[in-house]
Amino acid sequence: MLQIPLDLPALHQARSRIADAVIHTAQWQNDPLSEELGVALQLKLENLQRTGSFKLRGATHKIDRLLSQHRPSGVIAASAGNHAQGVARAAALAGLRAVVVMPVNAPITKVQACRKLGADVRLVGENLEQAADQARRIAADEGLTFLHPYDDWDVIAGQASCGLEMFEDAPEMTLAIVPLGGGGLISGIALALKLQNPAIRIVGVQTEAVPPYRRFLVDGSLEEVPPGAHTIADGIKVKRPGELTRRVIARYVDEIVTVDDNAIAEAIVTLLERTRTIGEGAGVVGLAALMQKKISLRDKDLAVCVISGGNVDMTLVGRSIDYGLASSGRLMSVAVTISDAPGQLLRLIRNVAELGMNIRHVEHRRGELHVPVGMTEVILQMETRDFAHQRELLTHLAGEGLTVRNLLGIERG
């Protein structure tokens, strides 16, 4: 088996080197979520880290290690956003030039954040892999040092500081749930935890749309990701897993599960409601996996779930919230065909109000081919309690002899 050149003293040294640059983030036991999910649950809130994600840890440590050997003319990174911000801040603190290459579809908030930190941002390629290839070419042309976002032992050692904090704050923990993209974070956390207590279970969570590691722990294979794969968890949309991270994952990670975008959107909403903090899609996949019961839980488990980042594109927040509300039964859109006569719309709205639903939007449709002459179609968007509440409305309206279509098409037991 290939060597892993990081031991516990090396991880503690890395943590010491970056202590002034990073925050020991809060690890909050959330009692309502614990009760709901059936496990004692603590949330490691890396969304409250400087630059909004854990990536600052690895980038800062990598640059510190570079400076201890020689002073580079500058550094360059390829990233969908969080690694770029970490590199930009760490480079600025060290007085180094920083270039970051991001895919053309990178969230605008992350692009702007990097520029505010003084980085030279270049938008290239349709995905992270294309951006990384271009970053390496620029590095060679301009004499810059390329900083890999995850496949680097110094980066992994920096990310391990998150795991050391987790264990320090909850030495009795039995389960760690960690987002998995390229594998830098889970590798660092797995080393930090397993080298102190091998009995702690480590579970990695990927998005179903981009799951290269899905079968890795079963048969060692990496799944090929379709070119057009899309997910709201852009921070872990990594199609080219690392070589070094694979060594750590193979040895120290116990399980890998996946979640879909519906579950991720629900988790964004839940985190916002329960902690009053925002998590990006990639940052909340662990919580999504717990909510979807993708992770087997044992009696007396103490789970620590890493919320790895909060740099969500603000244009997506409203859509993500509505998406999460709809997929959890709290937002409903229906089309109801009623007689186009005075008082019928009022009667419909009263029916909705009597069931305790709040109407957010009303739209009238007349003269369309699917609506009979003398009738009108009313589109209602409503806030509901759950899917049972929605079924109550559908049953009630059908009992009134009305034709109703559930436009979201979501029905759960």
C-alpha cells in the first residue's frame, strides 16, 4: 500500500502554522435537529470560516510551506470559487501575486469576492477540469506556482485542522459526515480523526449528478461523469478525483453516499431555519444525507456534520429556498378550472383559506385551448404545512367538482 506521509504530529504542526489566519469555527449541537433525525448531532460550521469555507485552511498552509522553502513570484489556482478565495486571501496576507482561473459559469459572487481580495481572475472553460488545465499552462508561461485545490499533502494537512477542532470539541464523537468533491477535506478530517480514534466512522457525501467516488470503496472504481452533469452543489462538482486523496479515502473513509438536488435544496432551507446561517449546496450535502436517511445510525451515536461552506450565489438563494420548500411539501402550485362567473374565484380562495393555506400568487388564464369556453383556469401558489396538507386540499377541491392539476407533480406519503 502506498505511503501516506502525514502523521498526527504533522497535522498539529500544520494547525499551528495557520492558527493566526483561520478561525476555530463553532461546533454547535442542534437539539431540535437531533430529535428530528434521531441522532445526537453537532454541526461544524465552516460556512462561518473566513472567506466562507474550509478552503482557507489548506491554501494558507500550502503558501506557508512554500514561503518556508523559497518565495515564489506568484501563485495560481483553478477553482469553482472557494479554493480561489482561500488562495486569494492567503496570497494577499503573504504579499504574493495571485491568479485564479475559474470556469465561465462560476457563481458571480465568488468571482467578485476573489477580485475584492486582489486576485487576477480569469474565466476559462466549462468546468473545473478545463480551468485547471488552463491554469497549469498559465503557470508555465508566467512562472507561477500552481496550487492544487485538493491533491497536495500540504493542502490536506491544512484541511486536517478542521478535523482536529472537531475532535477537540467532541472527543466522544462516533461519526463524521463530510462533503466529498476532490477529497481534500475528507482526507484531512479522516486523518485527524482516525489517527486519534480509529473507531470513528467517516462518511463522505457526494451529489448524485457528479459521483465519481460512488463505488470506490466497493470495488476501487471511479465512475465517469457525463459532460453535461449539473448540480446546485457546484463546490463538489469534481470529475477528476485526486491521486493522493484516493489513498487516504481508501484507507480511512468507511462509507460514501450520494444525495440529489432536491435533498440538497431542502437541507439549505433547514440549515437557514435552524441555525440562521446560509450554506451553499456543496456545504450542506452531509445534512441532506442525514435528512434523507442515507446514513445508517447506531444507538448512542454522536454525529458531527461538516457544513463546509456558505458562499452561495445570492441569485440562487430564493430559487433554492422555493425548491426546498416545494420538495418538502411546504410550497404547492395548482391549476384549478372554475366557472368564469362572478364570485367563483372568491369561493375558491375561501376554500383554500379555510384549510389554513397562505396564497402567495394568483394567476388567471382565459382563452387558452385547453380551457373550455365559459371556464377559466386559476393558477394558485400556496404555502402549506406538508404533503398531507396538500392532499387535503386536492381531495377537498375534487369533492367540490373542480378539475385540479398539481403543477409541481410532487406527492409523498
